[in-house]
Amino acid sequence: MGVASDRLSSLPNSILFHILSFLPFDDVVRTSRLCRQWRTLWSFSSTLNFIHRSKDFFSVRKFVSFVDKSLINLHRNCNCLLKFHVDFPFKRCFTSDVTVWVLFAITHQVKELNLVLSNDDGDCYNLPKRLLFNPFLRKANWVSCRFYRFPAVRWDSLRELRIGSMGFGDDIVRKIVAGSPCLDLLELDNCWGFRCLDLFGGKVSKLVVNGYKEVNKFLDLELEIKAPCVKVLELKGCIRMNIKLNNVRNCVSVKFDFHSNNPKDEECDYFYEHQGVMLMAMFESLIHVKDVMLGTWCIEVMAFLDSPWVLFPMIGCECLTLHTPIQKRYLPGIIRLLQNLLKLQTLIIHMALPYFEFEACLIPDVNDVYFVEGKLQLSVLPQGCGHQLKKIIVCGFEGTQSGLEVLFLRDLLLISANIEMMVIKWKSGLRNLIRDASVEFVTKTLSNARKRSKKAVVLFRNS
């Protein structure tokens, strides 16, 4: 019987380097023990991932020493870096070490530079000035870093920039856009200090704002976004500011999954009225957008609005994605959306996780009715919802104790005469027995409704 050949080692070095690029660098170094061919392979790697999670100071110091020694060994053989990734708990005493690492990456014409310097003490790393003028950099992700006293930037090849946990003023954004002629994606994650995101003069087509970190207690502050070239706009996380959109005429897709402070009981009416006015003004700037995604907070605000014309600015929406559970709290807002979006053809619902996971595993218990303030109601949805709906996709579906989701989908089938397909994707991870019983219940309920629909097809799938 012949000896099995080592098929992995027979691969060309270019493929081996690609495989190693997915590993942390300490694991890459360990591959030198496999055989003679792998002994020096690690020293020619063009993708470096240095990752350390422990916050123990002596452990971090040992990690920093390991990175220093590794870069010394790599310096001779490494001509061009595709990616340099560092993720560790940063302390101010390691500033000079990180600077040496960044200069190493710059010297070797790095294409992607990630500095994820997490810390609990508020220590921020000052980006070196040599980094601000780099013709080779294409992607960057900088967390807990800082732009410190620089007149301008020059990133001729930069296409994607992600900044996290960083404070900066409005002028920084303008300088980045002006000095990055190829910048396509700009993502800000829990940053602070800016009041206006002015992207005029650049080519940024996707803007993501994921939260606005509160350093001080700001009251009634406004965040203005000027994005004439942006096609995809995403606002996520906690943003406790009034948002104003200005010149977003080229936007084709928006995602509003942000939330604000929870109001006090005595301020509830004023709060929702104020936030509703803000949302209406934002939608007026996006009247041409056909693809809209809304989270639970936006839906809840809409549920408290009394004016029936408030949603008309979204009249052009053809595809609506809702990231929300079907609960009494959000149902009025969902109904208002379905009543006002006269061009809506596709409805996608990503059901959020319930507060108690155990309750999500219970088999539904309803008899084709819905209780509203103790009174039985035969229909969850009123007439006039989803006239033009053709396709409905439900993700993360699971039979709940109230069964409201099932009645909601049933009524969509009954009311919307143009529905061609309804796809229900069950949440993975549920017990087979519970899922089978729930499938039987849901199938029976929706099948009876489908018989009265002209051409609807109901499909069940596992997510």
C-alpha cells in the first residue's frame, strides 16, 4: 500500500500564501514546523494578521515584542504588503511600537491597513504624518486612532475608509474627501465631534454612520449630511441628534436602523411628535428612493403620528425592508406604511429576536382571531394595505405564543390580490419537533388564505 502524497504542500506558493492570509500571524509562524518546505514560507507572507485579545498588561507586552521580532524577520523577504492588520488592547506606552509597525507597512507599500486599537482608558493613537500621504493605500480601518494637526491628506488609491471610536471636526471630513479622489465607501462607527458630513467634491457612493458616541451631554444638536454622490446611505446604532439630509439626489437605497433616547412618560407625546417631524423631513429628501429599510425605532415613531399625510414623502418606495418583530407595539406603524406606499411591490421582513428566547419556541395558540384591548378582531390589517404587493419575504420566522405573525401574513394574502409569491424562512436552531408542529399550524392557516388568493405561491425554507 503506497504512502499518501502531501497534496497541500504540492500546491504553488501563491495558493499557500493565500491560505495563510486567513490565519493570525502566530499560527502562520507555527506552520514552519510542518516540514522543510514550510520552514521559511511564513517569512514571505504578504498578509499579516496580528491579533491579541487578552487585556493583561504582561500578556500585551509579550504580544508587542512578538510583533517587533516578526517584522524584523520579515523585512528582508517582504517587498509588497497586501494587508497589515493589528488588533490588540492599546496602551499609550506602546505608541512608539505601533508607529514602527505603521512605518513598516508604509515602507512595504501596504494596500490595506487596519489598526484596531481597543482600549478602556481613552488612549488614542496619533496617526503618523507619513501615513497621510500614501499613494498605495486602498483600504483602511482605524479604531481609537486620531488625526493630529495635519493640513491635508493625499490618498490617491484609497477606496474604502472605516473609522471607529475617533473624535474629529467637520474639517477632517472635508480634507479626507478632497484628498481621496477614488474614495467609494466611508464608514463612521461611534465617532463624535463632527456636526456636518460634507462630501461635496468627492465620489463617495456609500456612507455608513453607525452610532454617534456621546462624550458630553449634548442637547438639541443637529447632524447635517451633504452627500450629492452617495447612492447608499445607512444610519444605524444610537444617534441622539436631529438628522438633516441635504442634497442626496443620487441616493437609490437607504437604511434607517438607528434609534434615539427613550422618552420619559411626561415627554412621550412631544418626543414622538418631534422625532416624527424629523423623519418626515428626511423622507422628503428621499422622495425618489425606491429601496428603503426601516428599523423598529422608526416604525415605532410612525405609529405615534396622527397626520395621515406624513408618509407621502416615501411615495416612490417599491421595495421596503422592515427589521422588526410583528408585535402590537409596532403594528400601527407597519399598517401606516402599507397604507401609504402605493407603489410598494416587494416587502421583506427581518424579524428581530424576541426578549425571551424560550417564548419563541412555544407552539402558536390562536383560533383565527386577534385580541385588541380584550375584543376579538377577525383581521389584523385593514382594507387598503399593500395594493401592489407582488412578493413577500419573511426571514427569521418562528411560531410564537401569540400567533400574531401568522395572522399578519394571512391577512396580507387575503387583502393583496396581486401577490405572486410569499417566502417564509424559518429561523435555524429550533427543535425539530417544535418546528414541525409550528410548520403544520402555519401551513394550514396560510393554505386556507391562499385558496382565496388568485395566484399566490407560499414557500417554506430554512434560513
